[in-house]
Amino acid sequence: MDRVSNLPDEVLCHILSFLTTKEAALTSILAKRWRNLLSFVPCITIDDDSVFLHLEEGKKDRQDIIQSFMNFVDRVLALQGNSPLKEFSLKCFTVVDTDRVDGWISNVLARGVSDLDLQIIIRSDKWIFYPMSPKCFECSTLVKLSIGCGVDVTLAAGRIFLPMLKTLVLVWVKVCPNEFETLLHALPSLEELVLVRVIWKDRDVIVSSASVKTLTVNLRFWLNTLSFDTPSLVHFEYSGSAAWDYPVVNMGNLVDTQIDFYLSQLYIKQLGAPYNDEVALGFSNVWKLFHGIRNAPHLSLFPDALEVLSMCSESLPVFNNLNSLAIRSDKDRGWQAMPALLRNCPHLENLVIKGPVHRVTDKCGDVCDCISREDKGLSLTLCPVKVIEIYGFQGTMKEMAMIKHFLDYFPSLKEMEVYAEENIYPTQLGGNQRVLEMFELYNKFSSCNVQLFI
């Protein structure tokens, strides 16, 4: 007995919406009951890789195969007619007819789509960007717009009517900064903005929005200036290259921030060499970015961010509201910025260290126990940290010395939780009697509760 076919049309269409459009179309051969259900599926996902599933290598480049794909999209949209549509995703890397693509987009916009995801690459001997149809920026129902992979949106910012748009995602697209600023000002409901590897046509970029609450930036290409005028911003993630300057950073309502700069191995080598002033000059204005995020209560820093901070640590602001600081370490990256950073966090209570092993330098200061010094632990004695979490513990004596260093010099420390590296078997640490004995001694002679999680 076919119980599935007896379900209401609405339920069956909902089930089909979780499949790719090709898979949903194939269900029409199951029985007469399924033949026309695709007409009412509210979510359409078209991916030329899924349409050409298991196609032999090289065949997808053939003209007849490309034509077959475009005919398939035409048939699907014609079959659906004017039925309402919630989501439309088009991932097409074999486009030869941009007019037909424009027609597909116009079709779904006219049907009240709320979630539109476009990834389009034009087939050509040269790298040509698909010119975004201006109609994509004239839709009263659109709530989420994602544009990626070879799309040029620079010509569409003059005609904008997206009153309901809450999420805008731009990934590897070409954008004109001036028109982008105009676009943001025309989006009154925008709450989430994602900018990943955007190809900016000018080197001075301003991200300005009074409504955005979540901002993700991955900067692939070097910029002269990068400004943020986002007074309502709550969540901020920045990764990739550092800009030469940050003239404006208005983020007064931040709650949590994550900074993950990218430094090549060549940069790291040059920074470690003597007389590196010319290299460090390129990061001399990064302090302005940190000055703008200084009010955030939660801050996460990746290894390269610590390296960059070391080049402007003398200009670091005071993080008066910072309650929780998370740092990720790397054996090839140093902690030179840690002394100044901890000194400038007068209300820090929670410190999370993901991977305690770092590159030893004579500039780590008194934060770690890597190098013996007279002013041992001075920065820690001024820091009010109460809870420390350490992840990636491997049971080395160097790590044990660092734990003891923290216990000795953080005056307000009450709790320390140490989590073993995931790929270490419990027997490797549990069988190390010396490690276990040292943790017992820590708890016996320290006022801090130290726990080891294996």
C-alpha cells in the first residue's frame, strides 16, 4: 500500500522542496499522482552539476549539453506557471545565453520569491562577469539575496526597491564602492550583510548601514581605506587582508567580535627579521579598527591577528567592557601582543586559549613562562581573570609550566578547565602519571579549581 502517495499535495510538495529540482522532476514517473506535483513545489534548486549528474568529464562543455540544461530550466519554470515561489537557487557555471538567464530571474521575482540565491559564470575564453539584472533590486517580497561567483552588480545600484530585504550575501562578485554605498542606504530592513572576497572596483570602501546587526567581511584584495559606519552592529566577523587605513569605525553596540587576519609565510618571515619597519608600516593603522570595536564584551582573536596587533600594541585602546577574550594560538605565531592586550582589559573575567603552544620570542613579555625574566608575571597580576579555559592540551611539560605560571600570577583566578587535544587517546594522558600528579598538586596548593577533561 502506497501510504506516501496518499498524503496531501501540500505535504508532498513540502517533501519535494528538500530535493534538487532534477530529483523532484524524476518523481513524476512514479505514478500519475506525482505527475504534476512539481508545478507546486515552493522551493526550486537548480544546479548544473546536479542536472548533469554523473556526466563524463568534458561532456558538460559541449554545446548540446549546455543547451539541454537551459531547456531543462525553461521547462521547469514553464511547468510551474505563476504558482507562488518561496526559494529559488540557481548555480550555473555553463551560461552562454544571458538573456535567458535574465528571463529566469524575472520569472521568479514576479512570483513573489523571498529567498534568491544566484551563482552564475559565463562561458568564455576570457573572464567575463554576468551583468546582474536590475530587476533583482526591484522586488517587494525579497527577504534574502545571495549573489556569488562571477556576477557584476555594479550597474544595478541605481534602481533599488527592496523594502523587505533582511540578508544580503555577496561572494566573489564585482562591486563598485560608490554604488554599493547607495545600495546599502536604500535597504531599510537590512539586518545581515556578508561580504566574502568581493572584487572592489575602487580601493576606498565604506560599509554604511543604520540597520545592520550582523556583518561578516572576508577581504581578499588589498584596500587603501575601509570604513564601517554601522551603529546598530551586534555581531562582527573580519578575516583576510588588513586595509591600509580604517578612517571610520562606528560600532558602538557591538556584543561579540572575531578578527582573523591573514599573513603569508613571507610576511611572517619578514616581520621576524630585524629592521622590519617598512613591513610593519602596512599594519600601523590597524589600531583604528580595534579602537572601533573596543566596547564589545566578547572578543576572539586568531593567530595572525595577534601578530598584527604586535605591530601596533602601543596604540591599543582600553577595552573597558571586555568580559571574555578568546585567542587561538599556533606554533608558528607569537604572543608578542599579549602583554599589552591583557593590560588594556581591566574588567576581563574569562580567558579562552585554543592551543597554548606558540612561537617563543623575547617579546612575549611576562604573559608566558617561555623565557626567564625578572618581571615575571607582572601583566598577569594586573588582570582580573577569574576563569580560564584551555583547549588542545597535549600534556607537554611546556604546557604544564604555562598552567602553573597562570596559577601563580593571575590573582583572581577561581576556575581553570583544561581540555585534551581531540586526537589524543585518554590513555596517552591518563597513563602519564606525572601529568596527573601535577594536576593533583595544582588543586592541593592553589586556591583555583583546576580540572582536566580527557
